[in-house]
Amino acid sequence: MSLTLEDVLNALKQCYDPEIPVNIVDLGLIYGIRFDSAPDNQQDVVVEMTLPAQGCPVPMFRSATR
């Protein structure tokens, strides 16, 4: 079963800025979501976003999941 845009947005809405109780989708930090093909009939999801503040430590925690 393939993921949908709604699936991804619902998952991202579970990610909150640690300093304020607002999720990253409602904060407007998500610029785009792209679905790419991956080997073995898998699907990659690429999320283009910005950080909530300059100097935010989030980039050191980036990961990819298939």
C-alpha cells in the first residue's frame, strides 16, 4: 500500500516545535512533499521544510526511512 499526502501530513502533524505547542505543519514549516520510487517496490518520501529558528539543532537528527 502506498502512502498518500494525507498520511504524510498526519504523521508530520505529530511533530511539535519543542518551545511552543504547535506542530510543524500548522507552523508553515513544510514547503513540499514528494514521493519517489525506490528499489523493491518501495516508496521514498522527501519532505522539503525550513527550520523554526536560526541555529536550530534539528539538522543533526535527520534520518531516512524506507
